Amino acid sequence: MLKKSSSIRPRDKNLEPQYIKSEKRKTSQRGASSPLIVVYGFLAIIIVGASLLYLPFSHYEKISFIDALFTATSATTVTGLIVVDTASSWTMYGQIIIALLIILGGIGFMTGAAFFLIAAGQSLGLTRRVQIGQGLGEEKLDSVRGLVLKVVISSLFFQILGAIIFFILFNLNFNYGFKDNLWLSIFHSISSFNNAGFTIFQENSNLEIFSRGGLNNLILIFTSLLFFLGGIGYFVMNDLVHHRKIFGQKGFRRFRVLLSLETKMILIGSILLTLIGTLLIFIFEFSNIQTIGQFTTFEKIINSLFTSMSTRTAGFNSFDMSSTHDYTNIICAIFMFIGGGPASTAGGIKITTFILSLLMIFSHLKGRENITFSGREIPYSLGVRSLIILVLSLFIVLFMIILILIFEEQYNFSLITFEVFSAFATNGMSTGASAFLNDYSKIVFILGMFIGRLGP
């Protein structure tokens, strides 16, 4: 007779699943692989620049570190707002530092760093190529190296060409020596193409010395052309060159231009806004003797056109903006907020963001669920993203205005509002109110310029 064994069935606890814990290797997101590398890079450039500007050899009179930090931030973010006069406060060394900060800020930290790595014979890793491609709007990683070289070389080419043209014009216009005219030409070309708005002409005059006279107006025209090229961006210029097709038929040549949707949007928007701004400024300031009221009709048109173009990009002014009507300043503030083209030296929320936001709003008003431009459908997500950027930017500007009104005991609301829009849009057009801000307000402006350059 067989006996039943109690060991045939295993115990219940032996049937329970066994868990083995394995530690996951955590990859640090700090350092060169972090998406915040651009923020760290710009911050490092600003701090180094401020430290150099604070040293005794950079300025004539004593400068506070806050003023040096404000100037370095304004230059690196290619804004152009100043708290001390650039021509009379900074020595040649200080002005050279400002010019270098403008160049680095104009081409962007990642692009500049990649260019120096390529020039040194170093290869760009996968992570760096992804980051640079995202910053430049390039999806093909294998073409990032060539793209960086093209962006930097084309930028330097236009700045050198601008310096040569300005040197010729300044020699005809000024009685300065060769070295002075050469440095004026180089600095003004750098500031113009990079949409920085810094000037080193007469004290606190910006470009008002060129508002009247044929030769002076010619300087304004070349300045506007230079900052227009910098404001539309490399990709638009590249698109205009490489998407041109000419068809010939029986001795006659038929010209046709095929452009990308983004290029069409930037060019059409830029032209329309420029024309609208020129017309409004011309009408509003036509009889204002403190601005363009005493100019000839031709000079009024040139100055109105120059100001309209400058509000969205460079921040130069050819007449006193503190003497303009409040409604003129409102128009200029709106244009500054819109800005120029993406992946360019211009600031603002970018013209493509503004147009997509309008298309999104109009589509909803018409009861449509999609947005189109130039006969092509645009992804709905891009419209949503544009509206988010628009709303967040407005909230930031509003918050900055509230802080400035709290910190400033005596203020002119319209002038302060104008300066805040100029700071966030990294435009630099000024009524002169920035020079009278206290240190707390200057810190708010510094943060606003920094966010405005890296945010939208």
C-alpha cells in the first residue's frame, strides 16, 4: 500500500513571482547634451561680456556693474537699449567688446560654437548636430555642418560689404580721419546687419543726424537694406537664390520664382507691415514739427519708411521717439512685438507666429477646423503653438510693465510701456527712458531682453 507524500505539491509561497530590482542607469541631462545649452551659453557670454565691460580699460568714467550687465545683455541679445551713451561712455576696447557680443548674439551661441569647432578641425557629435539643427530649423543632420558654414560666411560677407559701403559714404559725409571713419563703418555695419541698434555717432543721437539731406538719407537707405537682410534670415535669402527658375522660349525669357511656404509668409508679411507702418507714421507725424513736420516730402517718406522697417527689426530711429504722438508709439510697439523672420537676427514673436495666429483666429471665426495660406494647408498644431506663444508673450510684457510701475516712483506710462515692448522684442528703439531707470527696473529689463531673445 502506497503512502501519500506531503512533499508532492510545493508550498504556496514558492509559487509567488520573484521580483529582481535592477538599477537603471541615469543619463545626466546637464552639460553639452542638455537642451538648455543655448541658455547656458548665452548666459556665459553675457556674464563674461559684462565683466570685461566693467574693467577700467573699457570705460571712461566709473560704470556700475548693473550698467555693464545691462549693456552686455543688450548687445548679446542684439537689442540696442542703452543706459549709458555708447560713444562717450565706452572706450575703443569697450566698443570692440560690444561689437563682438553683437556678432555672437546675432549668429547665435550654438551656431558660433559649432563654427569654431569646425574651424578647429573638430567633428560635430550627433547631439550637437541635433541641437544646432533645431536652432536653425534644419531636419537633415548630415547637412548641419555645411549649413553652419554657410550661415556664418554669409553673415560675415554682408557685414564686410556693408562696412565698405558705409566707409565710402562716411568719407563723403564726415571730416573724420581714416581710422575713425573705418571704425564707424565697421561698427555700424555690425550693428545694422545684426539688428542691434547700437550707434557710436554723436552723443544720444542714434541716427537722427542722417534724417535730412540726400547723402544722409542714402545712408539710411543702405542701413535699412542691411538690417532687412539680417531680419529676414539666412533661409529666406537661400530660398530666393536656390528656388529661382528661368524658362526660355523662342528668345524670350519667362521668369518664375518658386518659394517655400515659410519664405512666402515672411516676405508677404514683411512687405505689408512695412507699407502699413510707413503710411501710418507718415500720416500721424506729418505735421509734428518735433519729428518730421519740418522735413521735405521726400525726407518724410524716407524717414517714415526707415522707422517702419526699423520697428520690426533693428531699433534705429532717425528722429526723436520721445516727441512722437502716443498713437504713433502704440503702432511702433505693436510692430516691435511682431518682429522679423525666424532664425534671423530680428526679435519679436516672429512674423510667422503672428500670421499663423491671425489665420487661426480667422479660421475659427469662419467655422473652419483647418488653416491655409497661399493655397496650402498648415498643420493645426502650428496654429495652436503660435497662439500660445502670442498669449504667453503678452502676459510677460504685461507682468514687466506692472513691475516697472511698482519700482519707478516717477514715470510716464506711455514711455515706459514703449520701452518694455522694445526690451522684450529685443528691438532697441527707445524714447530715452531706459537711461533713467533704477537698478531694480534695469534687472527687470535685463531678464526681459534675455527671455525675449531665447523665448519666442
